[in-house]
Amino acid sequence: MPVAGGVTAVLPNPALGMLIFFPTVFPLPERQELLRMVEDAFGGCRLPAHLKDWADLIATDNPGRGTAVPRLARIYRVHHYWRVLFSRHAGALDRQIGKLHAVFAEFLLPNSNRLSDPPRVIKEDLIDLAQAHGGADWYRTPTLLEAPPARAR
């Protein structure tokens, strides 16, 4: 039941998303049926090519979805907090990397009693981030927001 009229007033480009309206008196179907209805409504939308891998990852029929999305969420948090910590306290963190792995593991993997080495998981996340960002010191390089490029005179 996509709302046909006025979508462009809410979304500048309807291909970016869809507004689905359920009146308050409408009995909602079971979760799986509602999910199927929403996916059917989205089925006609064509995503840009650069979002295809992401769409495949979050598809409900992807068996790896249950582990991939939480892992990416954790890596996102590691990326943010690691960069902030080193941008503000690099001197105090010198030679404390192993302890940081343990602290991050305790914070980001609190129910990790099924993991044999939670700090190792954080270390592997940091290795993945280093490979994606071009080097082991990726977190020491200022972002464009932290140090915008100098203007040409």
C-alpha cells in the first residue's frame, strides 16, 4: 500500500525510499507477513549500482545477515571510538594497545562468553580497518572534518 500522492513532497527522489501508510484502524498482519508486504513494495525499486552489495547483505533471505550486520555495526563503533581516542589521547595510549583491545572487547562484546578470545576479535576488526584505510596508522590521519585542506591562494 505505498502512498501514491505526495511522495515527492516527502522524498526528493522516490527511488531512495518508500513511504508506506497504515491507518490506525488497520489491523497489522503478523510480522513475517508485514515484512513480506514491505519487501514486495520495495521490490519494484531499482537501487543504484553502488548499493547492490549492501542490498544483497541486508536481504532477509541472506543467511549471513544475522552475523554480518552486527559485525559491521561493531566495526563502525570501533572505527569511531578508536579514532577519537587517539585524536585526543595518543600520548597516554602509547604502548597500551593490548589493554585497549581488552577494553573495547568488554564494551562491544559484553556477552562474548562463546568467544575464546574477545580482544582478538577487536584486533581483527582493527586489521580490517587498516586494510580498508590504507595502513596501520589510519586512525592518526585527520579526516577532512578535522583538518580541511588549505585553500589555494
